[in-house]
Amino acid sequence: MPHTPIVQFGTSRFLQAHADLYVSEALKKGRALGPITVVQSSGDPSRSRRLKALAADEGYDVRVRGIEHGQLVDTTARVTSIVRTLSLPDDLEQVSEIVSDQARVILSNTADAGFRPREADKAAKYSQDMSYPAKLTWLLFRRFEAHGAPIQVMPTELVPHNGAVLRDLVFTISDLYPAAFRDWLERDVVWVNSLVDRIVSEPLEPAGAVAEPYSLWAVEDQPGLVLPCEHRRIKVVASLEEAETLKLFVLNLGHTFLVSRWLGAGGSQHRYVRDMLNDPAVCADLEELYASEVVPGFGAHGRGREAEDYVATTLDRFKNPFLDHKLADIAQNHTEKVKRRIASFLSWVREADPDFDAPRLEEIAAAPATVHMLP
């Protein structure tokens, strides 16, 4: 049985084109902890073909397509970092053995509801109906009972402070177990906050994915931190605040600004983000907004140059000719997105510059449902 110091919960195409690809590239250079065991925690039988293909000897493909530094990119990478795939509940004992003995880092990217508590979480006996945090607690308790070495838990779910959130959920569930287990969780488990960013637009069959060139894995530093691999796209940072604000107030804000215009035009002129960027008037308008209001806002925090660079990257991402990013999808919960992405940006900037002027963003924030017609 191969030794796998990385155990991953989740089979999503995002993980396939992000963490699994990173580890695969690092392994070829001798810069990874080792290969990966992937665990399908949902037990969904419809994904059995994908699960088998992930660990095939020949690996699977990730096709990287888009624009980077203004140049068209269309390449294919072969991922061979996954050497074993298991499924719960069928392989529960084997998963327990690997987590108890082999694992040094546990990764996860469960569905949006993955952290959501369930009724089955109220019992310490394993149940397939448990949430991911409850299953993780059960497995970590087996490691504790086996006198396992310290371990790192590294979620990649798109939840702010994801490591701390998962830690608190596990701590709450651990009340069902002996008190010494809680002490072990606090002492011997490192809970890592991280932020991941890559648009993975479609799956390949039976395994693999199509992804944009841009990717980031920002990892918040702390004592005892262990990276699953060394990779140029992994950035260890003192705080995730910088990465979070760039993503939220440049990329996400830009999406919401475009949707405001799209709604103002009746939602029929364009279908995808790339269509709007191919419209010279819209593209120039977005570039002007970034230059006159967004970058100066970051400048108030002493981060103007950093924001300029990220704006250039963001425009490349928006123009990706291979990415079918539907405006109608971004428009879901538009009013709430305006509050989080635009109104929050204005509040954040005015912490540094109370007199900061951003009339166009102010207009959207004041009336997010207002029609903003093209000039």
C-alpha cells in the first residue's frame, strides 16, 4: 500500500486543477511531501468512474486555457499525484488507518454545504449522514487513540478564515468525546487558514478539468506550518487580508460592476463576461473605473501598485475567450453582492481616507437595483 502523507477529502474539479496539479508538478522536482490519497466523503456512487480515473497510472489531464500577460495560453498538464482513491462509508476502516498513521496534511474542498451541521453530528458513532467536520472529528479521534503524531488540517473551502471555522466546528463536536481529545486537538493539530483562487470552468471525462492560467493558493503563516509542496503559486502570507481584499475589491467588484451595466441594458445584449470585455465601450468603462476609483482606493492603504498589477491580471481573466462565465450567474443575489463588494470597499477605503471620492461606485451602492444604462 503506497504511503500518502497528503489525504484529501473531495473530488471536485477545482481540487483536480489546483492542489492536485500543484503537488504533481512539485513531486517531479522532489518538492512535495509525497503523493495523495483522495477520499470521496459523500459516497456518491455516480462518481465512482471519476474516482477510479483519478488514481489511474497514466494520471489525468488539466487543460489550461486563457490569457496570461496579454498572451493566449492553451496547454495541457498531466496530473499524477493521486495514487489511491477511497470512498466513505465503504472504505471507512482503510481511511481511518491512513489518517491515523500516514497523514501529515489533510486537505478538503467539500461542497458549499460541507461545513453545515447535521443531526447526525450529535452522536460520536460514525454515520454517513454526518457533516464533513463531524467525520473529520471521528477520524482525528482515531488518530488520537493511536497516539498519532501532530497533524495539519488545511481546508480550501471558500469560507473566510476557513481553518479557524473548521477548527471551531470540530472543537464543538469534540465535546462528545473524552476531554483529553480536546486537549490533543488544541495542542497537536495545526489549523490553517488559506484562500484559493482559480476558475475551473468545466470537467473532462472521466477525470480532469479545464482551468484558466491564473491560480493562487495564499496560506496564512503560523508556527508549525507545513506546506504540502513548494510551488510558485503558493504564497505564504502574514495575513490573508491582502489576498482577500484584492480578490473581493478588484475581481469580484469588477464582476458586480459589469452586472450592474448588464442589468441596465436589459440583460440581453451580452451573455458572458468575455462578451462585455469585447465591447470596447464597456471595456474602456471598466478600465476607467479601476483607474479612477478602485486603484486609488487601494492607494489610500498604500497598496496602489499592487492593485494596478492585479487589475491587469483581472482584465486578462475577464477576457478569457475559453471561459463561459455567465452574467446571469453572477447576477444572482446582486443586491447582497453590491453590499459586500462595493459598499464594503467604500467603507474599507474610508478607514484610511474619510474623504475618499468614488461617485460611480457610490451610485451603485446607494441603489444597487437601479438601472445603469450604457452611455
